[in-house]
Amino acid sequence: MIKNKIYLVNNKKKEPEFKKTFKKIAAEAKRDFTEISVLDCAFSYSRTDGKTKVYHLGKPLSLNSTTWFIRAWSPSEDATALLCILLELHKIPFTDAKVNTSHEIRTSKLSQTFQLAASNCPCPNTWVVPLASFSSYKTIVAKELGFPLVVKTRGGLGKRVWKCDGASELSKTISRIKAEGNDDLVILQENIANDGDIRVVVWKGKVLASILRQSTTGFLNNVSQGGTASLTSITAVEKRLAIAASKAVGLDLAGVDLVRTGSETLIFEVNKAPDITSFHDAARSDIAKIICEDFISKN
């Protein structure tokens, strides 16, 4: 019987003896052992095959027959939690699973693509890369996503999103984000050309409204960024997709953003606590009233 390869994510640098002991015991047991840093790991999703991958310093890691020892959350809670969520989705064993995946990143755009992929919800091709080791991934990301590509960090209402038309612009954007010092991870996605996206409001597994949002600036469709909103209809397949997306990220109330391509509908994002009242006129119904009445009547 071949035993699992062991990965040690030893984030607790103040206790170097633990690493030495772990490495010594693994060697005595003749186990395949590797230590890695979360800030050297990147994650990718391909909509061509629907698969996700984990990378270390620019090279893909095989997750088959592996087990992981995760120690502490520093130097990056986001990167550690995202790694653990990926391991959980791949059913790979790791320590302190409940604690290491109980993080608000689970409902953020940093982890959404991978959770959606696990539920067979198609998204744009996506990479999540640590800023600290971005140089190890710059070439492969540019090759796989092509230009223009979209860069995102934490933030809502269409903020903290940039379109980069070439390598020089990408480098400048990454440098600016690094200089701000607010993020450990950055999201990079293929640019999906569109004439607008569709915001679908889902409450408790039911679609309440679908609104077409169209940019007036040529890029961001968000109403908060000057976009327009109008009532639109969606197909039965798109309704099922929006409901599945809200369920995949564990949200009762979600704003699911869909975009139509030539061959399929993709999910841009799933928004926690979406803006409801600003869509009343476009939706031609009081969405807030529907949600409040339903919740209060059942509780």
C-alpha cells in the first residue's frame, strides 16, 4: 500500500523545532514530505474542462494521495483559508479542517470560482495568485488568460476592478496593489466581451428578479459605476444556474451576476447582501418587501 505524500504548511515560524521534528519523523518513516508556504501557492480554474488546480512557485501540485498538516494562519489568513477550502473541495485530508475553513473568505470573490466549479457552475477562466510570488506566475497567467484580462481584489460595487490590455499595464496594476498593502491575493480572469450582464436576485432558492445591467463607460456594468438597469427575462437553464450558484456559496440571499457568451452563460460573481432597493424601479416590484414578508412569516 502506497502511503499519502505529506505536505507541511508550517506557518508558525517562531517555532522552527517543530519543522525539524516533523521532517525527521517523516524521514524515519520513509514518507514523501514537502514543506510549502501559502504565499507561494496559486490556484486556477479552467472552464474548458471545469477543473481546478493548485500551484507552488509556478508549478502544478498533484493532490492525488496527499495529506496536509496546516499550522497557524499567518502570514496570510486569506491564503491559508483559500488553500484549505480548495483541499476541502477536492476531499483532501488536512488538519483542523473545521477551523481552517471557517473564514469569511468563503463568501468572497477570492474563493467563489472554486466553490462554483465544484457545483458544476461555469465561470470565466480564473487565477488567484499571491502578490508576494506574482513573478512566478505572471508568464503562465498571461499565456492562459490572454489579454485583455481582468484584475480584481477585495471590494464591492464595481470597485477594485481593472482591465489590463497588456503585460505592461498588468505589471503596473500589480505594483499599485502591492504598494497599497491591503491585499495578499489577487484575482485574474479572462475578459468576457459583453453588451451587459444580468443581476439575478435569489432568495431561499427562488429567483425574485433579473435585471440587465449595461455599462455607459465601456467596461463595468455596475449601476454604482454609472451603468443602466432594466428588467429582463432569463431562461429556465439560467434560473437553475443562479439558484445553484447561490447554494454553492451558501447564501440565502444572493445577487448572482450572469454573462452570456456565444455558447453558454457564465457566472461572473455571487454577491453577498446585494443592493436591493436600487433595483426596485428596474425590477418593477418591491423585492425588499417580498423578502421581508417571507422571512417574518416563516420565523
